[in-house]
Amino acid sequence: MQDSEWSRGLAMSADGKGQIGHVGGIHLRLLAERTGLTGALSGALRRQGFHPLHDRGQVLVDLATAITLGATCIRDIRLLEHQRAVIGPVASFPTVWRALKEVDERALRRIERARAAVRRHVWKILADRPEGFPEVAVDGVALTGWTVIDTDGSLVLAPSEKDGAHGTYKGTYGHHVFVAVCDNTGEELAQLLHRGNTTANDTGVNIDLLTRAVTQLPWWRRQKILVRVDGAGFSRDLLRWIASAGGRRSPTFRWEYSTGWAFTDREQAAVEQADRRGLWQQATNADGEPREDAFVADLTGLLGDLSAWPAHHKVIARKEPLHPRHLKDASAYEVAKGMRYQTFATNTRHGQAQFLDARHRKHARIEPKIRDQKASGMRLLPSREMPVNTAWLTATAIACDLRAWLQLLALDGELAKATPKTLRYRILHVPARLVRGQRRRRLRLPASWPWADAIVRAFHRIQALPRPT
């Protein structure tokens, strides 16, 4: 069989010079430097009398950069080795391993404080933009001033010899990772690694997660917080803690929750009363338009005594036709009715049931974010030791922040909302040629690359960021 026209005379060799791959790693490393993240982490991990060849803060930033580029294990730090001509020497795999082993509980707390300080600076930059700080919108209405935190748990499979690995409720074996994400910015505020048999509604774990998440927020975004939790994660004590603003007594703090609610016989009886009384109202879709065959109703007054729950506690139900993909998990009542019923609870005082339902349904946006995190290093824990795996998860959280800041501060349009996979393909994995001249170094991107201008524009925007004071 003859070669086709395009491949005739084509050859390949590995002797190119001046080529730099994954040029987006330069953006991420520069972004960490300009926002003050590298310096803050260096200060957090500095130890008296210990002067390593590779600064530990820079090592952690480089690892987060590699994870953002697609690394899924510590050994993938080699992704940055071919950028030596631009960024200088990069820590080796054993050095990165030792750096993670050095991160104990006290170092983790210092890293959290460093991340919070840098986040204050970044959020100040966002607030000072002409478009202002990103606000979450529901039905086209912005929740101005509200910081929305979504929490969820995810199981990470692991062999039995790993510290903390245990049988899970799904019959698998591994760890339980709890994550808190800011829906305003897409940043991962906090993450906790626990044994696989830790229940999703463990009150202590969830309060610890939210406490760490709130600590990451600047003070001016802590007054009005909406916490969204799925039905597997809520508990009465957790909702009381949220409603009390974490035990704060100042009236300036107004924290609300929107959480999944169990559909039991009591809720079924309330739904039947709603049917008889005609209490159902048309539900809305993402853009605020009525959604056909979907309805919501406030069941609070039909559920009897709810005084044990926080003030203004209300329960809202949603019903829609039972889709075949939900049939295996449907109850006998849902199968008989041919409808799927979902209930959620909130302590929001005002707002129509349709709006509150649409607001709660946006909690589902945390699921693709966790899926992206699993594809960015969270799926495979690298060590048998729990502390090393905890430090690795911290690096994946920093990687999530870097990706979010890149999109918020340096990219426009669809690139500012692109998934990590799309971002890598279009921006991060592009090669460039390193050219030296006139005492300067210049990275030259392929002129034919469709997103070359966006990459150059992002680089200049990062360079222009104000440094922290």
C-alpha cells in the first residue's frame, strides 16, 4: 500500500533545540509568583536551621503547576523539567516526595493561613475590576454579597495496605474525601481526607470542613454565606451550626443553608395533601423559564412539628416525571405514581419556592468540579502514609486555585469557563520556541494556533497584576 500524499517524505527526529512544551505552565508559575502564593508558601514551610537546595514553597507550587498541566502522580513533576531554560532547575521526584513528608499537621495549618492571605489579595483584585466580584446568579438574579459554599464527599479507591483505607458504604475499599468549593470563583476552599468508613453526615467532619472553608474567606465575604449540602451530608446539629453562623452572635452574620431532605412516609403524606389541595406550582429551568412537567410545593405547614429545627426552617418538594435512569433507585410510591420526588430544606426567610428550588439545584455543579479534581490528581493517592496523601491533596487544592485564578484574572469568554480538559488542549499544552536576543528571552508561539492571541494576552495580564502589600 502506497503512502498518501501528505505523509510522503515525512520523517521525525528528537534533536530539536529551543523548544518549550506545555507553555501554560509558565503562566501558572508566574501567576503564583505575582499573587504572592509562592512567597507565602515558602514562609509557611520555612524551618529554622534547615536550608534545602529547593525552596519548599516553590516545590509545592511546581507540583501544583504540574497537576494543573495533567500530572496524576508525584513522578510527573518531570513535566516541568524541559522548561529548565525558562524557569531554572526543578526539584526531582525524590525531593518532592521528601517535601510532602515534611508537611505535618502544624505545617498544614500554616499553609492554610498562607492560602487565606493570598486569597484576600486575589479577591481584592477581583472586587476592584469593572465587573466586580463574581456573584452567583439564579434565574438571572445575582445573589449580590452572598458567598456560596458547596460541600460534598467522594470516595477514593485504594489498596488495603494504605493507611486509613477502609471498607465504604458502596462496598468498595479506600478513603473518603470531603471537599468545600466556592461557587462564586470555582476555588477549592478546603478538603479533608478520612477513613473510607467515615459517614457522609458525620457532624464533626462537616463542621470541621466548613470551619476551614470559612477561614479561607476574607472578612468582607463572611457576613452572608449560603451553604449547600446534599441529602447524604446534612444533620440537625450541622444545620444548627450553620444557622448560628458558626456560633457567632453578631447580627451582621447571616448564614443560610440549602440541604437535601429525606423523603419518608411523612413527606409522602404531605405530598398527597399537596395533590388534593392543588399546592403545586410550575418549576423553572436554569434561565428562569417555566419547565414543563416539573412542579414545586412548600410542604412546611403539612409536616407537623418542626420546632426542633432552626428558626425559619422550611421544606420544599419537587416532582417531575420518573426518568428511566432513576428507575432503579425509585421507591415503590414513585414507581406507582410515575413521578420522581425530591425534597430539600432551607432557612431562607423570603423567596418563592421556584426560586429556592432553582438555587438548591445548582448544588449539582460541585459534582463536575469533583470529577475534574479526580482527573487532576485526587483519584490516586500516591503514598501508603496518610500525612503524605493529605499533603498531596493540599497540592491538588492549590492547583484548583491556580486554574481558577488563571481563568478569572487572565482569560476571557468561553476560555474563562472552560473545563480543565479544554483548558489544557487550548492553552496549557501549547509548545513555544525560546528565542534569545537583546539581553531578553522571548517565547514564540505558533502563529497558526487559534488561541495564540489569548495565550499572549493572558501572559501580559498576569505580568500586570498588582503585587501584594
